[in-house]
Amino acid sequence: AQSVSQHNHHVILSEAASLELGCNYSYGGTVNLFWYVQYPGQHLQLLLKYFSGDPLVKGIKGFEAEFIKSKFSFNLRKPSVQWSDTAEYFCAVNTGGFKTIFGAGTRLFVKA
Amino acid sequence: NAGVMQNPRHLVRRRGQEARLRCSPMKGHSHVYWYRQLPEEGLKFMVYLQKENIIDESGMPKERFSAEFPKEGPSILRIQQVVRGDSAAYFCASSPSSGTSPGNTIYFGEGSWLTVV
């Protein structure tokens, strides 16, 4: 069965530090990949998505992610985090059907 | 363009009561999904519906849970005889299409937080 793994459940960074959140999926075929962010008490919002083309995808708020097919990975990055980036981040994969599968999430806390 | 609308945002039920959660998809979206979020467990797929059809309910508990998406009106997730373990955030999402097409991006509502006391 397809699955999504997010390696870090909790990450604590200071402002201006660089961020990289890992995401790996298990599926050998065509995939659509997503990162969602959930601010405290709010719903999930789409940060960025990959369908095809350039494997380096830029999203909102300065986030980007790189799809590395050989590693089945779609890591999320931001060069300099802000306190307002404190949130939970979810990686998600759609493998061609109707079901989008989510990772367990990574909680990021940014110290001011 | 209104997003995915869910209500109620917060619902408190006593054990044994019924909970009904409603979801109106984004305009133009005909695909509705329900996910449950438990602490430290991320989002778990529950059910996928199109108008008047349940396409996949593999994530739904076998008993007490049901979902519908009628021709008219919102999608409803119904939980009968709630238990404390049903306490969670229930998120509805919608998309205009399915499959690996650029249109298959799902958009979430703000969630319904169910607390069973």
C-alpha cells in the first residue's frame, strides 16, 4: 500500500535558521505531490504542489520543495524561517486515484 | 469564491448521542473527501464521495459512521452513538476532478472539532 513518511515529528528552530523537512513516499508510478501547512487552530492550506516538469517547485511564503524521483522524496525547504512559520506541515501524495495520502505531519516551532 | 464550508466548527456531544457534520464543497467541485485528524496521527482518509455516490469508504469505521453527498445540499458525515474515541477534528476537502491531473488538488475546509464528553 502507498504510504508517506515524514521523518521529523517535531522541529525547533530559531528565526532566520534554514529549514528542511523530509518526506518520502512509497510508490513506483506517477505521483502528484503536495505540501500543506496547518497553523494552530486552522485548516490545512496548500503550500505548493508538483505534478510534472521542473522538479524544483516554489510555493507561497518563500517555501520550495524538490522532487527527487530516484529517492522517492519531496523535501520542503525554506532558507530563513520566521516566527510566523510555526505550524504543522503535512506532505501528501496522490498516486492517480481519488485518494490523497498524508504523512503524519511535522510540527515546527520557531523561536523568536 | 467561497472555499470549502464546514459546520459546525465545534460540536460537543455526550456519549451515545449522534453527531452530524456538514460540508459544502467549493463551487464547481464535485468530489468530496472526509479526513479525520487525531493528535499525533496526522490525517486519515475516511471516505470519498461524488454526488449521490460513495466511491470509496475504505477508511470509515465499519459501524456507527456513515456519509452521504446528496444531489442537493451539503455532504454529511454522521456518527451514531458517539464514544470518547470519536473526539477528533474532521476535515472535509473537495476537488474539481480526480486522478493525476493538474486539477486534482484538494482544498480543505476549516474543520469540525468534535468533543465527546
